[in-house]
Amino acid sequence: MTSVPPYLRYLFLFALTIYSTTVFSSPIDSNDFIDQRRTRNCSCSTFSKSISKELHQIVDKAFIDKKLVGIIVGIWVPGQGNFVKIKGLGNILQDTPIMYKDQLRIGSISKSFTTTIILQLVDEGLLNLDESIERFHTGIPNANQITIRQLCNHTSGLYNYTDDPAFQQSIINDPLREWSPHELVQIAIDHEPIAPPGTQVKYNNTGFIVQGIIIEQVTGLPIDRVMRKRVTWPLHLKTTSLPITAGFKKKFAHGYIVDDEEFIDFSFLSPSFSWTAGGMISNLKDLKKWAKALATGKLISCQMQKERLTFVYPPSAPGPFQGPFVKYGLGIESLGPFLGHEGDIISYNCSINYSPCHQATFVVLTNRDSPKSFPSDNATEIFMELAKTLFPNEVPWK
């Protein structure tokens, strides 16, 4: 998701203190907390001793440097080895460790699920990637100029609704508020487009909300049912869903906003504010399956996978979700030789990546974010370090 403006940050912390489920309002000694988290560490590795040591060191260093609460890392490389490491806490108040089965919010990884359904509908002849979205009830004034493809690869030119300060303030004021998809689109169209359709690549949540609206109109079903029928059930993703309530149905890792020495539990928020752009939940096991299915096109035709992997290039300025190594396909990202997606939503940050060449899968999940650095690239940065260790001659980052 996109950045909270600096002038909202202190309001953000204040509001979270009021609305979050747990607030540690008195200062916590950071050294004591780091020591406590170090004791919650479980791992296994079948890589060589030297590689395993390097991987452990990368995760341990990131855990301290990025002041994480908990982290789950999974790496699977056929013919070389597997590595799973769980470190830190899943619930600070109850002093319980984060577990590999825990559910977390996966933020924008949800986009990859949403666009997969769009591509299935194209396969079935119900949609065309290069048709305009004019025939759908979206309320977008220039719908006749915007194509489905442009919704999927961040080139629609629509205003990104999560950039709207009033919307951000509404989330602050009431994180449990239910939003309709059309309300979110209305926020976008209350602003001028950022560019003519197809002329600029800029990370955009609005396009993925519109995709959700189109899916519901084409199928005649609510999106959570479509997601189960077309994606999670066929792949046996038992802990993955697009929930309709603020809670979790299975054991989960609490998510935290961390500001200096204040830890604020912000696990419970309405998924409707990010919906098909970022509202899903999952866990390590399911995301391992999904990373491979996404990158190899398991649920769509070869032709649709070719379309999915037609990339555009965002600006290479530094910052989350930008270059110089990122390219956008249709609901998928390319980071060097890897295919996958990042996911960042208040109090959670995730990354999934798959190497088709090596059939290697990387999953990094964290349950901490900071309003001073939101959106965060923490999980992606950790992945990049891990990938550099295993494939030093193939990654473009050094």
C-alpha cells in the first residue's frame, strides 16, 4: 500500500493507541525485548553447513537491524537444500512465539490472486485483456479509455485511492469501518487521473479494486466465494482466504506497529479497505504453494501465462515497489530472475519469490511495520540478501 504523509504520522500513532487491541504505553527497554525475542528461535536446514550459517546470519542480522517482532522464512531449492527459520514473537502480550503455521495478513500479494481470476475469465472468453472497462458498472468517467490489461499492470492512470489524505484519516479514525468497493473507486475518481491510460507506470491499488468489481459482475458471485472456487480450493490452500471480517479464523501472528519503544497491536482491521488489492490472509505453507503456482501459471493457460509475464518498467527511483530491479506484469512482479509479489499492509510485511530456472521458492513473512517507514520493503530486502547468498552470480543486486 502507499505512504502515510508525514503530517499524519503522529495522528496515526495517537489513533492507533485508541483503537488497537493492545497498547504498551509505558516504555519498554529495547535491549530486554531483543533478548526476549532471541530466545524464541526455531529452525531447520538441509543446506551445507557454510550456506546454512550464512542464511541464519542474514535473518538474525535483519531481525535486529529492522527491529522486527517476529519473522518466518522459508527457502526450498531442489537439489541444494531447504531452510525454514522462525524467530521472535507472535503475541507480545501473551509472550508466545511466532509459529510456522500462523496466519498473517499478506497485503498486496492479494493482487496476484485477483489478477489470476481475471486471466481465467479471459481464458474462458468472458473478458478480453484489451477491451475497455466501459461495459462494467464502475463509475469511472473515462472507462472507455481504460483496458483490463492496464488495470492489471499499473498503467490505468487512475488516482491511487490509498494516497488520499481523507481516506487515510478515515482508516485512522475507524480501522473497523466497512468500505464498499465503489466507495474506494469513488475516492479515486474524485481526483484527476495521474496520467492518460497506458502512458505511465505507477503502483496503483485502485486498478485492483476495479478488477474485483469486474469479477463479481462477470461471475455473479461475491469475490470471497470466487476466490475459494477458482484459486484456494483447487490448490488446497487451506489457510488462505479473502476474509469479510476483521478477525482471523485460525491461529495467527499478531501484527504490530512499532514506534521507538512502543509496541501497538494492530492485528484487527477491516479487510474491506484494501479488499482485492490487499485484504487476504495466508501462511507459510500456503504461500510456498502459491509462489510456484503463480510463477508457473498453474491455474491458467500457457497463452495467459505469457500475457501475465509481459512486463512494464516502473520508475527506477529508490523506494518501495520501485526500481531498479522491479518490473510489473499482470498481477505479478519480476525482481531480477525471480517472479512473485511483495505484500505490505499495516503491521505486516511479506514477500514471495520463485525462480523458474532453479524451481527455488522464497517466502519471507514479518509481523511488524512502522508508520515512519510505511510502506516497507523489509521482507523484500531480506529476500534479496538470501537470494544473493544462494545465487550470487545470477541476481543483479550486489
